Amino acid sequence: MPTETKTNHIGRKIARIRELRGMKQETLAEELGISQQSVSTLEKSETIEDKKLEEVAKALGVTKEGIENFSEEAVFNYFNNFYENSAPQGNSFNQGPYPTFNPLEKVVELYERLVQAEKDKVAYLEKLLDKK
């Protein structure tokens, strides 16, 4: 039975951390002062020199060791444990993955405000036309 060893592909780890942080390649490229194509090449690299890795880590808001030791399993275990151990009453930090408001109500509220703004514009324009 062959034993498989996972490679420590730094570029893939950088890409995944960037994605988890909601950052685009273009944004990371700007932070590093390089092109988006260079970031793409960087993310395809299995190894990266320490100085460059430090720069990337700083741009991503993590440590160099955080990138080197990153694993998907650890991330999911952390968040699962965080949610399971959160206080039942919750607070502003650990409300869980669900919003405390109804998103549909917010959309309707925004729509009503937009409609009212349009009505106000029409009334104002009619008022201007009546003055002439």
C-alpha cells in the first residue's frame, strides 16, 4: 500500500488564503507592487523565497508561518469549533452565520426609499414647470 505525501505547495496556500479573505489577484498585485500575471505565477509556484513570502504574508494580513502551516482542514475545524462554542445568548462578535435582520425586509426598505426619492423628484420638477 503506497503512502501518499501531500506537497507543501506554497502558491496554492497563498491563493486559498487570498480567496478566503475575499481578495482578488489584482488587489494582491497592487499591495505587492507587481502585475496580476505575476501574482498568478506566484500562486502556481510550489516554493517561494522567504523575503517574497514575508511580503505576501504582510499583504494578506497573516504571518509567513501562517501561510506555511495553512491547511483547509484546520480552517474548517477552527470555524466549526468557534461556532459550536459560541455563547448561546450571542453578542456582536459571535452571532453565528445568520444575520439578525431579515435581508428581504432591507431590500424592500431600500426599494421604498428609492421610490419615494423618485416621487420627490417628480413633484419638484412639476413644481418648477408650474412656476413658468
